[in-house]
Amino acid sequence: MPQTAPPLSADERRRGRRLAIASHPAGMTHRMVVTDHLPTLALLALGASEGVVGLQRMFTYVGVLLQLPALRRVGRTRKRSILVAGQIVAILGTLPLVFFPGLQELGGSLAVGIALSSFAVAAAGFSIGEAVWFPLLHGYQEDARIGRFFAILRTGWHFTLIVYFFAAQRWLAASPGAFGTLFAVAFALGCLRVVMIARLPERSERTGQTIHVREAVRVLAGPRIRLYLAGITIAGSARVVVTTFALVMMRKVIGFSDASTLYAPVAFYAGGLSTLWLWGRVVDATGPEPVFRWTAIGLALVFLGFMGVRADDPSNLALAGLLFFALQALSAGFDVADTHVLFELAPGDAPARTLVVARVIDSLVRGLAPLLVGIALELLLAQGWEALPLYRGLYVASAVAILVAIVPLRAFRRAA
């Protein structure tokens, strides 16, 4: 059997944590700008339907299939090289979006198709890099501080995204529809990340042999990882559906402007920023199960709260902002608990197999959810159903789903 590499030294782990924390705000801002909230508004500005919006949100999640061929390379290629290559692909995918005014002039299905292609290429690049990002981070960890490390890591990019989206809101208020400049900033941040991640240390998993996917999939034989995947896929699907279509409802059904709708992501990331440090300490102290349980219950109530957003006025905009704040404040805790469990389940000498296979399955399920919901909404609206009752039914179904997710996650009453 190939000999595994020794753990990184304390100095290397410390340097890895510092570089990861320093580079992550640029990388995650680039990623979120071209995969999450802004593409929804940009596509609606080009005249896209609910089905198209759902398709775009699917790219980020279904693109994780590319992590399987990337995983095969881990046995022969530096993880850092794979990460840099994925980031460069994402940058290339972002480049056409810098010229968004040209797409607006072009209009029609061709413009929507070009934008979708750009979002797809960018999502593919991020997925390739994601295959090795967690395995790299795994090598930097101190077992008793996993929750706190990820709280710090995520706090940085939440703060950066609040600044970005607040500035974007002001920009769109002054220049309606001017998405090109916003994508240009993301492009520049993506280039900056390449420079920073090129220096990351790594605990090598190179054995000179290709990692076979069927070998990696054997990690699913364990009952605990199957329970973990059942819970997080159900909860994650409910969250991504509500986050996506609450924005669509605000912009397309209720009639908020692009600028007003961008208050939602500002509130969203403010919710994460305000709670991440606390969640990191809570998860390390209590274990993940209590955090899974109480955040899921809270999220179910938040989903139901979106039923109260019904008009284009300041009070409803404030309610939507409060709900997005609470949604991410609770999701931040759920995600820290999620990562804590996954890192405990992954073996220290060769974590990539467990981390990649788990993330691929999770993302595939999450990716199908907004696509199927978007298609269903489009079909029902075409048959004459009223939009607001449809969206309210969606929030009820999502609340039920995330409560169901608590059941398999009860297996993690203590640290895994």
C-alpha cells in the first residue's frame, strides 16, 4: 500500500489557516456574485422565466459532478494545482458577464443563453476547485477548534459580501440594470484569489495512483454518513429553494426594483456575520445535534414568515430583509455543525474521498430542487394559477421538509 504523507507541521498548519482566511473573502465574493443572488436578478433583467432561474441555480450544485474526475487526479496531482486551475476556469466564465450591457442590447433567448453559458462555466470552475478546498483545509485543523476556525473563515467573506452588495444596491439605484460593473468587480476579485491560493501548503495525498471513483464511493457504506447525507440534503434543498424563489417573488411577482431587492442579500450576509463566531463556539462546546435541531426549527418558522411579504412598500421590504437576516443567521449555525460532522467523518490521512463524495451527493440533490421547483412554478403559472398562493404553498412545503431533516441528524447528538 502507498505510504501516506505525514501531517503538516504546526507552522505549516498555521500558515495554511492564515492564507485560507486571507484569500477566502475575495474567492467567495467572486463565487457568490456569479452563482447566487445577482444572477437571479440579471437573468430576470434579460427576460428569463422561473424555469431558467431554477436552471441557473442548478449549475452550482450539479457542476459538482466535475469533482469526481478532479478527485481521480488527487493521487497524482497537487491539490493546490487543481484549486488554481478551477479558479482560472471560473475567471474565464465570468469574463463575458463583464460585457453585460451588450447582452442587454442583444436581448431575447440568445442573450439569456450566453449569460447562462457564462454562469455554467464559472460554476464548473468553482466545482473543480471545491473538490480539493476542503481536503486542503482538513490538513490545517486542530481537532478541538474546527467550529471556531470555520466561524472565522466564513465571517470574513460574509463581511466582504455585505460591503459588496450594499455598494451594488447603491450602484443599481443610481444606474438601473447596470450589472456589467458588478460582474467586473467579481472578475477582479477572482484574479486576486489566484495569486493568494498559489502559496497554500498542503498535506499530500499523492500516491502515484489514480483514485478510482468506485473506491471513493465505498465511504457510503457507513451508516453514520448515510444518515448525515439524508439530513443535510433535505435541509439544504429546502433552504436553496426558499432563498432562490423568495427573490423571484420579490422582484417578479410583487414588483420590487433591482436596487430594493438587493437589500435582501445585504441582510442575508449580515445575519451570517452577526452569528458565525457564536455558532463556532456553540458547536465545539455542545456537538452538532442540538445546533441542527434548533436551527432547523427556526428556519421552518422563517420560511413560513415569507408568506407575509405581499406588497411593494417599505414595511414589506423591511419584513423581507428581517427574514433574510434570520435565514442566514440560522443557516450559519446549521452549516458550521454540518462541516464539523463531515470533518470528523473524514479520515485524517486521506480525507478527499469522503469530503468529495459527500459534497457531490449533497450538491446534486440541492441542485435538482430549484430546477424542478422552477419548472413546476412555470407550468402552473402558464395554466392560470395565481402566483402568490403558489409561492406560499412552496414556503409551507419547505418548512415541512426541513423539520423532517431533523430525524436522521439526531444520530449526531455528540461530536461524531
